[in-house]
Amino acid sequence: MPIATYAFLILAVIAETIGTSALQASQQFTRPGPSVLVVFAYAAAFYLLSLTLREMPVGVMYALWSGLGIVLIALIGWTWFGQRLDPPALIGIALIVSGIAVIQLFSDTARH
């Protein structure tokens, strides 16, 4: 699979995490700056995902995108918003990371 496919996917995850962080900062869309950032970040994420779909099956792409997004948002929530992660949350995140690793290392589905 071309390296550009993974680059588009990583950029989509970054855009989505920016959008989700801005969603928290928008305070239910009452702050205009973060609210506008939400719209543009999600638009960029979906455009980049559409580029990823040229080479990667939708199910695998979505699993990777959502899994990586969950992990990054949990870390951002913990570091910037002071949200705590209890042991079950950490175990769940570890399972998500494990699932992503299994898909990438062992599944032929990720390759066309």
C-alpha cells in the first residue's frame, strides 16, 4: 500500500482530534473560534479519509481512524482538559491499540 495512504489516514486522525478537541473547547458551540475550527477540522478529516479510501477498504480504514482517534482524544482529554482515565479505561485503550496492531501486522484485509 502506498505510503501516501497512511499519510492521509494519519492526517485525517490529526484533523479529527483537533476537531474533537475544539468541540470540547467550543462549550456547546457558544464560543465562535473553536466552533469554526470544529467545522473546518472535520471537513479536512473527511476529505483526507476519502483519499485513504482509494487504497484501503472502508472497514479497515474506519477501524484504524476511529481507534487511533479514541486513543489520541483520551490522551488530549487527560493532559489538556484534566479528565481522568481509570484502570478500565486504560485497559480498553490498550485493547484498542492491540486491535490496531493486529490489523496492521497480521491482516491481509488492510492491503488491496
